[in-house]
Amino acid sequence: MNHNGQRMRTRPATLPILAAAAALICGLALAACGGGSDADAGAENPDSAAADYAKALEGAPPALAKLYADGDALIPGGVDALDQQLAAVKGHPAVVNVWASWCGPCRFEFPDFQKVAAERGDEIAFLGVDADDSDDAANTFLDELPLPYPSVTDPDGQIKDEYDLRGYPATAFYNAAGERVYVKQGPYTSQADLEADIDKYATG
């Protein structure tokens, strides 16, 4: 068949050549997939980071260890609950990622948050906010893209208003004194960009 769905006639003598060409193309495709970097593999299979959360964060200070003990949990309460969570980790920089299960750009950036939280969660408090969402949809989403940290639910948009958000995702940065220093509107497109903002606003 050609790309228009029309049947193509192939002379028998050309079949071995076509078969060899097809095998070569498949082999090159497999080599390209197998030769990708670890970062590429993580992007294709973001769940791979989840298996190492416990090991990666086992040396976290008590306040952060307590936070991560509730990984993937949904905490009701909007702004009040968020403030309580941030107060509990005061003394450590904090990164708060606002997401929703129905948000495509949120899904796109989640693997970067998975990786950075696993790598730097022993020095920085990571926290999520599940906004304008249902718990059932959020839990299904987290089953697919698990996190080492909990998320405060914000069904009424209280945190959205507090951060003056135009949409999702968004990420707020707090210094070790508990002061909010920056809110990024929109998604991160790379792990490097996320880490650069952490270094600039949270730990800098």
C-alpha cells in the first residue's frame, strides 16, 4: 500500500531487496532507541524515577523525611493546608508545583519534577498542589506518574488566587526563611531550567 491506501505492485525480484532494506531500517530504529541517554529513557518512562525515591531520600532531615513519608498523598484544605505544610518545613527552601490531572503541560514537566525531587529532596522541600481537579482523577494520574511528595488539593482555586495564576502548571519558590520569592507561570521544558530556578530563587 502507498500512503494513499492504494495497492502497489511489486515485482518478485525486488522483494529480497525490499526485505533487506526494511530490516536495515528496523535495526537502525532499534539502535537509536537503545542508544539514547538515561535522561531520554526517563522522559519516555517517567515512572522509572519512582523506584528510587525511598533510597534517594533516606538521608533527608527529619522535617523533610516527614513530608516525604506522605508521598503521593492528597491533602485537603487549600491555602490553609498549604501554609501548614510550608510552616512544617521552614528552615529549608521549598518548591511548590501546581498541577492538574487534565493539564497536558503538567504531564510534560512531571518527569523533571520526579527526577529533581529524587536528587535534591534531601535539601529542598518539594510539595504539589492539585488544582481544579477531582481526587479520583488526581489519584489515577499519580498512579501513572508517582511523586515522592504529597499534594495539597485546591478544588476551589484558593491557591490559584493566592499565587495570581493565569493557568497551569505553575511553580512557586520559597527561601529557607519561608518567604515566597518567585512564582513561575507555565511549564518547565527541561530539568536544567527547573534546577536553574531552584538555584536562583530557592537556594540562592
